[in-house]
Amino acid sequence: MDTPTPQPTPQGSSRKLMWVILVIILIIAVGAGAYFWWQKEKTKSNTNAAANAGTTGTQNVNTSVNASSNTLSNTNSVDTSAWTTQEDKYGFTIAIPKNWTLQRKRVTQGQYKDNLPTDQEVISPPNNTLDFPAAADCTISAYPVTHPVASIVDWINASNIYGTSGSEDLNVSTMVPQAINTRDGVLATEQGPNMTQGRSYFFQSNSNMIRFSYYYDLDVSPRGDFLAYRDTCAAVLQSIGK
């Protein structure tokens, strides 16, 4: 007689089906977890990349701003071999072109005039061709210093030279330390109306705070003549203290 083959009981079939369902659920859960983890890491990577790109952009902008504010102008284009050097009345040496004049006088035109108690000197070309003559001049202003100065930047901030309360209509854009020959000072980049830009170099000499100023850029004609005057003023500034 043949031995009958055991048949699966209903209870065993149910248990087997339950295990199959549990395995399927587990696989789905693991897969879903892996998918969400991958999406999170991808988002984090993209966010970091964007942040790094933004930081790089900021660094590039700051580098550009600092480079711009620290630029005097294209002094390499100026031939200073025939310039004359003299002792300025405020206690430092300065070199100027032979055909330019150095006069002690108050500035009465342009944005480098002010209403503070100060002496001023003007370095001017012999034949000023600009339709705005003040843009060709280099201006030296001397402000008496009666108390010890903690720093030049602090003095500038307390001087009321810049801002709406002043008479110049120029606001300081940046201030950076700048050493020129034997002088340690601060170079201020200035911004005025109608895209006017200026440069002022502040340094102490004896009992005065000296401010050497010139126009860096503005809408004036002839353009080529203005750039030549500007670069000459920048080269004069580079000679201070030699």
C-alpha cells in the first residue's frame, strides 16, 4: 500500500504567506529608507556647493573692492625723472613736475573745499584744459591735531569731513591702511554725486593731519587730459616722504 503524501494544513499555508508578506514589507522599508537617505545627501551636497559658490563670489567681490580701493592710479605711465623735490611747509618732502606749481591757497571750487579750520595748498598744471578746472588739481589740506590720535581712521570718523553735515558732498566708501615710503597712513576711497570718485590719503606730519586729495574719476572733458592729470597727482602722492 502506498503511503499517502502529507498535505499542507491551512494553518501552515497562512504562516508561510505571512512570512512572505513580512519579507516584502521589509524590502520595501529598506528600499524607501535608502531612497530618502540618498535624496537627503544629494540635497545637502547641492546646498554646500551653492554655499561654497556664494562664499567664493563674496571673496571675489571683496578682493575686487579692496584692490580697487587700494589703487591710486596708473602711476607707471608717468615719467618722474625730471621732477623737482622740495620740502613742504608741513614737514615732508614732495616731488612735482617742473612745469607744475605748488601754491598755498584756499580751495574754492570743487568737492575738496571744506569749512573746517585748515591750511591748504594746490598743485596745478600750467595749462588747465578741463571744462571743470578743479579736477586737474592735487589738493593738500592740513588739519591741526591738538590731542593725541588713537588711530587715523578714528580721526577721520570724528572729523565731520564726510557725510551730509559736511560741505563736500563726498562720502567715504572704504578706508584701508596704506604705507607710502616712510609714511604710514590711510587711503580713503570717496564717492560723490554723478558717479564722482576721489582718493584722499591721510597721514600725520608734525602737529597736523595731512590730507592729499585728487579726483579719481568723474565726467569731465577732455577725458584723456583728465586721466593724465589724475595719474600725475597719484605719482606726486607716491613721492611723499622720500
